[in-house]
Amino acid sequence: MMDEKVLESLEKEDVVICIRPTVLNGNEWSGDVNISVLAGRDNPLHDDDYYSLLHFAKMVCATVPMMETSPDLRNIAHDYVMTEVDNQELEIDFEPESNRGKVLDRKDNVVTLSFGSKTKGSA
């Protein structure tokens, strides 16, 4: 079951890339992931725009297996994250561990989280 707060935070036009790790005994990540592209049934985009957005999401997902076969691509992505993305995250005030959220439900490729209050960016 999907937490209503999670559903309310999504816009009808959102396309979500879900990355589910394969978890071994002892809650250790095996290194494998299942990547899914999720889109709502009531997406208001025109068909051409909707399929272009889905294609873009698939291209983003395709970079994962491409990085397995291309060390150059993997290094470019790694360097970009280290210099651009991680530096931006340092400017964010991180919540204490107790406010990170609680897993309420896991079904198929959907994980439902509860943060107990509105999160940054919610209306």
C-alpha cells in the first residue's frame, strides 16, 4: 500500500526512476539493482511529450548497464558526482538520523516511506 503523503508529493506529470537494490541476508547490498520507470496513469502530457519523457528516463536508466561495459563512462559519471553533485549536497542541512524516515511498506517495485511530517518541497 502506498502512503498517501508520498503520493501527494508527486505531480501528475512526474516520471519516477526507482532503483531497488538486491539485498542479501544481513541486509547487505549484493551490488545488483532493479531499475524501473514509473509513470502515473493520469499523466496530462501530450502523447508525443509523454513518450519523449519516457524515452529520456529510459536513457538515464540505460547508463547503468553502459557503465558496466565502459570504464570511461563510469569514470566520467563518478568524477561528475564527486565534483558537482556531492559539493552541492554539502550545502544542505541534513536531518538527524531519527528524521530520515521509516519504511512502511515494500511491494513489487514500490517502497513506502513515512517522515512523520511534511518534507522540504512539499506543499
